[in-house]
Amino acid sequence: SVDLEARSVQAPATQTCSLPVAPVLEVRNRGSQTITNAVVALSLNGTVLETKTFALNLASLASTTLTFDEVTLPEPSSNELTFTIQTVNGAPDNNTANNQLQRVPQVAPRLTPPLIETLNELPVNWTI
């Protein structure tokens, strides 16, 4: 069987700056056949940014990472990045239930130095 699993989003992090970031998806071959290629789409807020064909040599249960072109996320914002496996070895995946992952990175606003905080109390809008 052919089953490429979208296993985890490696980048961007859930908290990030508006610097360019190359989105990275970890995938795993959950099927019994070696996977030689896959077509994966990257969307931002529902709009496809890139559809990329990856040449692979992925044995059963092996994992690898797939890297996309850099994107710059607006600041401050909350954006939905979606990775979708479209085809595997030139055909639809036998298990579509594990073909999609999302990440909603929170982009922090840029601060102008110097930033002075007494830290008697942690500000309510801070995330550490």
C-alpha cells in the first residue's frame, strides 16, 4: 500500500517573528511500498502559495523533511499554514486521513529598542 503521512510541522514555530521562514513538513512512509515522489501543497490562510514535487526514496516507516520556499508572515498576525499531500508515487494516497497538517503561528509585533520592563508582574499579553 502507499501511505505518506504528514507527521509534524517543523517550521515555522508557533511563536515567530515576521522574518522570512522556510516552512518544513516532516513526512513518514506508513505504507509498505517505497515512496519515490510526492506532490505537496502549502497554503496560507486558504490560498495555495506553492505546490511542489519532491523526489524521494522513502522505505516503509522511514521519515524525512520537505522544505518549501521562504514566506514572510505579516506582523502582528495569526496565520493558518496548511500542508496537504496531494499525490504519492503519481497517484492518490491510499489513506487520505493523514495527508494534511496545519500550523497557526502567532507573529509578534516588532518592538523598538530599548524595551524597558520592570517585571514586577508579567504583562498579560506576553507569552514565554
